Amino acid sequence: MATFDSLRIVKDLQAAGFAQNQAEAVATAIRTGHGDVAKKSEFSGLRSEFSGLRAEFVGMRSELAGVRSELVAVKWAVGLLAALNMSTLAAVVGQLLSA
């Protein structure tokens, strides 16, 4: 990680026309935020987390495909049962009306 030279920044800002108090305030703000910069090791940790999430997503996509197949089979079975029930009902009604 690069070191932070606040004195150098203050001098550079003063040379650019900043007043000393303004230059010091800017250097302080930069130094405060400097610790919030993400490190390379943190990115590699995120990369492995994303790889794990990607693998989970692929697994869930595969499971979803299986569920879709089962749903299609259930839809056909329900349709077939409804058709059989209607034909049975029609036969019973036909028997009752002819009796």
C-alpha cells in the first residue's frame, strides 16, 4: 500500500494557490478517506465469494429446470384426469338419461 505524505500534499496545494488552512483540511480529508480504500486481498475474497454464488446460481437454475419438467408432467396428468372424469360423468349422465 502506498504511503500518504500529507506534508507533501499540503506543500503542493499551497503551491497551487490554496491557503495553508485549506491545504491542511484537504490533506486531512484525503488521509481520513485513504484508509477506506479497498485492498487487493479484499477483492480476491470478493472474487471467490462471487464464484461461490455463481456456482449456487447454476445449481438453482438446474433445479428450476427439473421443477419445470415436473410441472409440465403434473399439468398433463391433471388434464388427463379431468378428461377422464368428464368422460365418466358424461357416461353416467347418459346412463341416467337413458334409464
